[in-house]
Amino acid sequence: MIVSAPESKNIQRPFALASLVETLSSSLGPNDAGFLQRVYEDGLEKYRNRLHQIGFHRLDTVLDAGCGFGQWAFALASDVEKVIGVDVSNNRINVCNQLAKYLGIENTHFLVATLENLPLPTESVDGIFCYSTIYLTDYRKTLKEFYRILRKGGRIYICTNGPGRYVYEIIQNPRSTPDFNMRLYALKTFRNTLLGRWHHLSAQNGARIMSPSATKRRMEQIGFHILGIGPEGSVEVTRMPKKAEPFHSATYLGLTNVFEILAKK
Ligand SMILES: C[S@@+](CC[C@H](N)C(=O)[O-])C[C@H]1O[C@@H](n2cnc3c(N)ncnc32)[C@H](O)[C@@H]1O
């Protein structure tokens, strides 16, 4: 179903945000500092556009699963009643709490936890948004946990990586810093996938490569109904005045790069 994007309140304070991000980055290591600055460098509008495009507005409670430094959670906060951000990293949740405090955002709540074992009641959220995190978890357990906490009729969005992303990282070695070698991370991700490893995945140990067909199949087995699947940025349920630009290319060297799935319980 396609509906029109609504006008909605805008809670952004771009100047406060930019200087706050700079201050917070100074207490982080080079990799985290670069990541924090990158995700906030153009403000939150591009995230809000994308969230509207996939119908993540006018919802009650939404989980940002693996919220990182919180840019999606804060973009969500302007258009839904309540956002719960969960991440395994204390540092990242600390930054989210400081950003929420200084920006005066009161409808976000951040928790340190793993996606495979969420400290949230059964059928307690209306939406689950999971951008670029599920590949660091045992996705079979995480999807079951998502199904448990989502209310009937609720929607779930997952964005994750196929092999093209890691081939790109091996060849290009983008954004490596003294404390994080992207090429090594991508090689470890291939190793984990080939050896069938599901445990201790992390930025240090490497992730798992996922495939659109296997992820879709697993979601359907668990009970989700797929609404849309395709390259990152392609799924659209709300007609936008101007369709949001994808953040990643659909393929790299002919291999699936970053892909997304929108589904319903
Ligand atoms: C690539 S970042 C993406 C963060 C954010 N979603 C974004 O789009 O910027 C991946 C995040 O997943 C978190 N993470 C890794 N493993 C996790 C787990 N098992 N449970 C919860 N969060 C996890 C990391 O701490 C990190 O913040």
C-alpha cells in the first residue's frame, strides 16, 4: 500500500548537534570518532526521509536494534511516540544518552543489551528497525527475538550486507584507522562465514555474510510476511515527493552489496 508522506514536527537543532558531536568525538578512539562524525555530518533529515519511505512514522513504540550512535533513533523520535535504542556497546549508549540530554529529546530510551536476548516484554513494540547490525549477531536467534517482541501487525525493517560489501572492503580498504583495519575485518567475515561461526562476532572478530534469499526464507519460516526486499534504499511504501537516495550501491563486482527487507508480523 502506498500512502502520502505526512508533514511532521522537526526536532533538529543542527548547530547544537554539530558542536556536540565534535565534543563527544574527542573522548572516543579514532574509529568510533570517525563513525560518530560521519553519521551526523549531514544532519538527520536524510534518515527521516528514508524512514518515511519505509513507513516508519506515526507508530507508537519502535525499537532501534543496534542503534550505534543513535542517528536513526533520533530521526525516528520526531515521528513516533517512543523509541527504544538497544546496543551492546556501553560507549555508544553513553553517547546516545548525552545527545538526547543536550538536544532535549525526551521520547528516546537507550539500553545496553544484545539483540539475541532483548530485555523487552513479548509483543511490546510496534516497529523494529535494524540497520547494519544483524550481521554481527546470530541472526537466527535475533529474528526469533524480534518476532517475540513485535506486536501482531507490527512492521520490521532489516538492512544487512551481502558478499559484495566485504569484497569491496577487502579491495578498497575504506575508512581504516589506527585502531580498526577494515580489510582485516572483511577477511575475518569471510572466514566466519566459511567456517560457519555464529559466536563472538564483533568489529574485532568479523561478522557473517548474509544473503537476501536465505534471510527472507528464515523470516518467513519464523512467521513474518515479507512486504518488500531489494537493494538498500529501494523499498518504498510511502510515496515521497523525492525518493531518498540510496546510501550504498546495489552490487559490487556483480555481487549483492547492501540489501533491505521490510516485513510484517
Ligand atoms: C555498524 S554499527 C551500526 C549502528 C547503527 N545501526 C547505524 O546504522 O549507524 C553496528 C552496531 O551493532 C552493535 N552490535 C554489535 N553486536 C551486537 C549485538 N549482539 N547486540 C546488539 N548490538 C550489537 C555495535 O555495537 C554497533 O553499534
